[in-house]
Amino acid sequence: MHSGYSFLFLFCLIFLNGYAQEDEKLLLKTFHSISSHDLLSDAAELSSPKYGGRLSGSPGYWAAAKWVAAELEKAGVKPGMNDGTYFQTFPNAYSDVLTPGSLTLLAGKNNPKKEYHFPDNYFPGSNSASGTVSGEMIYVGYGISAPELGYNDYQNLNVKGKILLMETGVPYTGNDITLQKWEPYSYHRYKFQRAKELGAAGLLYVSKIANPNTSYLDGFVYAHVSEAVAEELFAGTGEKYADASASIKKSLQPHSLALNKKVKISASTKHFPESQSCNVVGRIEGSDPKLKSEAIIVGAHLDAVGSPGCLFPGALDNASGSVDILAAAKALASSGIKPARTIIFIFFGGEECGLYGSKKSVESPVWPKEKVVCMINLDMVGNGTGFRLGNGKTFPEILKHFEGANNKYLHRDLAATESRVNYGRPRTDGAVFEKGGYKTLSLNTSGTVRTVYYHHPLDNTDALTPEIMEDAAKLLYVGLLGLANDQNISVE
């Protein structure tokens, strides 16, 4: 009897080992099909001029969204929407910037005339009104009127008809409950609206970053300038721009002043207030009769910042994250090992315009929230030497699948952090899901191989590290497969 049980145990052990080896062969076959060449080719496609910088709501963005949907369909990834399409739509006004415009320091008592140059000195405003404005310059710090905080950058100032020089963000730098009080004043739209309410003719924003997350206001012309330009505009005041800016942060008191200079801003734009954009949603259905009702969501924003003056390709931000997910989706769809749980892939629109796409997904879920294991967000995962899984330490039952995949197959540095409360405004699609009550992790890279050109014309495929993109897709493929087939994990 004893030897019969021993034989049966040995037979089962050999059978299960053979089954595990067969699974390993199937996994590795698909694993090795993920190639940096394909990833770079897909990133080049999305970064190409025919998509116009993928500005959410624009025809170029829609063309890119349809390309992604076609790639998903070709790979066998099913439409993720209940209407049988890949597209979850939402309102998304946008503006075309038709030319780089111009920025001129007009001749004055203490300065000669100077023409500033795009893209070295300034970027045109992505939602500027079309036209030309000129006027005296006033530095208004952060452009905030917050009586409940005892703070007013406009106190005792008449800015009617003036051009304002303004900081982004808020002067408070802590991440605590006090920041929550400042948060409503951190939005670009608040700052622009307040400036126009007070009669300002235009604005120079000290942040030479293309940014469609701003307001279109009739007659209000603006541009983004570098800190070097801001410093030049301070010349002759007896102060330095850097010192004035730092003093506001240090004291939490306004430090506004007239700059005794005149500038002229010209912009040529066309606004489309009624346009719509979309998320692209694909789904691989789970194979387990019970577990397939549970889902893992993986997301990355597909949109970029368009062509404000010239093409901003948006290769690292965020064609890289999009093609990483696309490659993982293709691998999972073709793998001989099927995920027990459902896996949903969302390519968000409207991220750069104000997180519109992720807000739509949280407000109108593509899968019941109570049945979602977690959401994993990728942003700018295309330049580096290692990985970082944000919030991973907070969810060790999820982290272990990605650590295991990395340790066994990739051998990259992989760090993880614990989640912490962010009292400021959400800045990523993942933050929107986290605020919506989802278990949320973010996959990022660590280390920098190439120069990072953030919201810049040089954010092209030369800024990418194809090898890290390949490994990001492989990490997703193996990690998601392990997570989807984990019988012990809970959606609670």
C-alpha cells in the first residue's frame, strides 16, 4: 500500500513538473517575441508628423487612436466598450496653433528693442487667443487672490491693459493638509481666468513647456517663457527674478512689482470648442469561469501636446508607455498561457489637457469598480536603466509578481515605493484612479540614458532607449500573467 502511494506521488510530481516545463516553454516563446525593434517602430509611428503631435480632440489624435485600435484588433484583443467599439468618448475642446507667433521686448528708456526666438526663448500658448497685444509688464508672482489664506498677488495693483509675468503652481511647497487649501489656486485655468477678470491684456507664463492644460479666453493672448527671459525682464528693477521668486516661497508673502518694460505678444490660433476625444479600450477576457469577472486595468496616456509652433512628437511622453502596453497586450493575446482574470488596456486621451480621459474612465467605469484587482499606469517608460513600481510596497501581493518576473527573466534594478497621500492636484492618470478608490500602481523607469526633453520639439525617438522599452513590455507580460492567474489574490 505504502509503495503504491509513493508511486502515485512520484507520477503526479513528474506530470506536474512536465506541465510546468510546458508552460515555461509557452511563456518564453511569447516573451522572446517582444522586440525593441518593433517597439521603436511603433513609437516612431505614433510620433510621426501625420498625427500632428496627438493633441487630444484633434483629427491627428483621432487618427492615432484608430491606429492603436486597429493594432489591438489585428492582435486579437477585443473591443473594451459595451457597444462593441474600442472608443470611450468625452468632450475635449482644443486649439490649433497655426504659427509660432512672436514675442518682442519693445524699445524703452533703459533697453533696446529685442526679438525673442521660438523655440529657444518662448513657446506660443497652446490655448492663446489669436491676435496681438502689447503693454507694460508687471510681475504678479503666482497670480493668486486667496483672502482665506491671507494672500493676494494683486493687492494694490492695477493690471488693466497690462501684460503679466506669472509663476506656475503655488508658493507653498509642503505636502500636507495646508497644501490642500492652496490646491484650488494651482490650476492654470484659475490663474488665467483671474488675470482676465482683472483686465490684463496678456500673460507671459514662466514655464517654457508646451501645455494644452490651459484656458482659451477670447482676446487673451499669452506665451510661455524661459527663466532666462524672465531674468532679462527684471533688468533695471534693482532686483533679480530668481531672488524675487524665491522670496515668495520663503515668506509666503506676495512680491509683485512693475518691471518698467513693454512687450508685444502675437499669436495665430484657431479654437475648436465643440470637439470630442476618446480613450482607446481593449480587453482580453479571462479564461477561468469564476475569476474572469475580475479585471486588471493597465493604462497609459496616448495623447501629447500637438504642434504649437512646430511638431512636438511626444515620443517619451507618452508614445513610450503606450507602445509598451500595446506590446504586452499583443503578447498576452497570442500567449499559449491564458490569463484567468480579464485584463483591460486603456490608452487615455486628454491627459495633457487636464486628465479628461482617466476622469471619464473613473466616472463611467468600463468594468465594475468592485471587481477590479488594481490599476497600473505607465507614463514616460522609455528612457532609463531600471524600473520603479510606485505604491508597490503598499500592495506586496501585486508587487511580488513583477519582482518575480524581473528577478527570473530581466535582472534590472527594480525599486518600489509606498503610497502616500498627495494633498495637491492630481497630475497623472494613475492619481485619478487612486483618488477614485482603486488600488493603483505606477510603472516608471529609473536612471537616465538620454536627455529628457519634456513637452519639447526634441521629444522624438532619439530620446528613447529601446532596450528598456522591450524589458518594460516583457515585465508587463509576465507580471500581468502571474497576477491574472494568482488564485489567492483578492479584489477586496
